[in-house]
Amino acid sequence: MTPPILDSLLKHNPDLFNAWFNYSQAKVALKASSHEELWDLYDKAKINGIQCGIVLDEKELFGQSKSSSSSSSSSSSLSIEIEEKKWNETRPRPYCVALGPASVESITNISGHLKLL
């Protein structure tokens, strides 16, 4: 089972998917200065047609779980990937943003100012 972001890339740009999958599958971790900067990266990627996803804390989305005891197996600390979600007033705080697969040039244009994690 492939993640939705890769399914979408395979459907819309199979040549890019195959190049990424067969040759590199590069992954780089970069440090953003704030949650707002993560949202800015996500927005810029969307505007530029780059495959992207944002990972949020479930607690941020749905509030504290009903079973809040420390012995429970609450899923409130799990992360979920959100795609194409429209936020009204305040955006939740993201854990990270996934950019690509895309060309090195297009990723660098959006994230080249960030330092390695």
C-alpha cells in the first residue's frame, strides 16, 4: 500500500514517480523556524504544483481524547496525514511537511533557505 501522495504522483506524473522510485527516493530533513513557516512551505508547494502533504497531531485536530488516563492506549499522540484540507481561521500546528517527489530545482526553490536538521 503506497501513501496517497505517491498514488497521486503515479497517476498524474508517472515519469517523475518512476525516476524518483527507481533511482534515488531521496529524503532530506530540514529545520523550519516555526509552525507558520511549515504552512508557508506547504502553501508554496501547492501553488507551484509540487506534491506535498502535512502531518498534524491528532490532538490538534480533535481535542483531548475521551480516555485521558496515562494507562489507556489513547491515540491522541499519533500523527495523521492531511491532504487538501481547507482551514478557516486558525491552522493547527503541523509536525512536518513532506515536499515531493519533485525535481531538485523545484524543491530547492521552496526550501533552499532552510538548514539541515
